[in-house]
Amino acid sequence: MDGNYNLIHDYVIFSAVFALFLLVAVSVYLISLNQRLKIKNAKLSENNRMIQSRLNEVQLEHIGTKLNPHLFKNILNSVQSHAYQTYMSLDKLANVLDYILYESNNKFVSPKEELNFALSLIEINKIKVNPLFDFRIKSKIDKSDSVFEEKVFAPLISVDLIENAFKHTDFLAQDSFILISLELSNGIFSMKVSNKASLKNVLHKDHSGFGSQSLDQRLKLIYNTFYTLEKSSKNGIFTAELTINLGGFYDKMRYS
């Protein structure tokens, strides 16, 4: 009888010690988790502060007169509505804002700089797209190309085609898609954007900021005979393809 009592007594003590140990372990884990969350929140707050500071700089420099204001609105709405990806989004947004603030005022930038900007802009827009959506990016960039780091690219040329693809796509259609292809080879830059067009939008009526007409005029004034911009719409699929002979244009700049 005493043996059974001692056995029960030992079991109760063991259970109490184990429960206490488990409680301490859980408490330590929760405290550690809380500290990590505080650090992460502090980083996000600092990033928010930096982004707000950069946005203020944009307003002071009147960049909004050169860039479609809907670009910022769309980006910030995407970031705000996807809090779980906020840190990555703010990092990409910082890259975009830096480019707009410090590079877009230049007459020309390098293909390297414009392509980095375009890819950051695409990543920000992708946030608002369902992960199952058919979204494809094809990039074939020859970094050894002679013009890759030369100042021959008019800044923000890629904005219009990227924004229109996301703006005018029917994301609810089962066969909907966006395809963006970027290529630089032998001094020739090409950008092709295809998407399933939404019936709610009329693609040829775009009067905002860097609209289609504005892009056409800008390309003609800068590149004249060194570019082609072709647009087509067939079976509900809109395609725009821009090709710029950067090598030929660079030669003209050097010898003129």
C-alpha cells in the first residue's frame, strides 16, 4: 500500500515538474517571438518613415508633373492591401522612388538602370495578382552588350507598357494572362507585352500621364528612325512591342 502511495506521489511530482518546465519553455518562446515581432515592426516603421520622406521629396521636386500620378496610387494601394509582403514591397518601392528622384531628370540613363527599374515596377504590380494567375516574365539580357551601361536609354520609357498591361487585364477570366518579355542583344532592345484585355476598358483611350500618345510622341522625338512601336489586338489579346536600335542611336550620338 505504501509502495503504491509512493509511486503515485512520485508521479504527481514528476507531472508537476514537467508541467512547470513546459510552462517555462513556452514562456521563453513567446517572449522571444514577441521580441522578434517588435524588431520587425520597428524595421517596417523605419521603412515607412523613409518612404514617406521620399514621397515628400517627390512632391517638392514636382516629379508628379512628369509621371502618371496613378502609378504611385496603384503601387501604394498594392502595398497597403498586402501587409504580409510589406517589407519586400517597400524595398522595391524605395528602388523605384530612387530612380524617379535621381535618374529620371537625366536626359538618358543606361539600359542597365532602366531594366532594374522596370523589373522592380513589375514586382510591385505583381503583389495585387493572385498567385495562381498566369503571369510570365521573360528576360534575355546580354550584360556584355556594348550599350548595356551607356547613357542611351530615355528614362521611364518602360512605364507605359507595364502599367497598361496591369490596368487593362481581365484578371477574372479563366484564360487571362500577362506576358512581359525583355531582351537586349547586339545593341537592340526589345520589350513585348501581351495580356488578355478586359472588356471594361478601351485600350486606345488612355489620356493619363504617360499615355499611349505621349509615349509615341516621346519615342519619335528622341529616337526618330531608330525605333518601332507596334500594337495589335486580336481575339481579346492586346500586344505591344517596342524595339529600339540603341547601338545605332549611340553611334549617331557619338559622331554627331
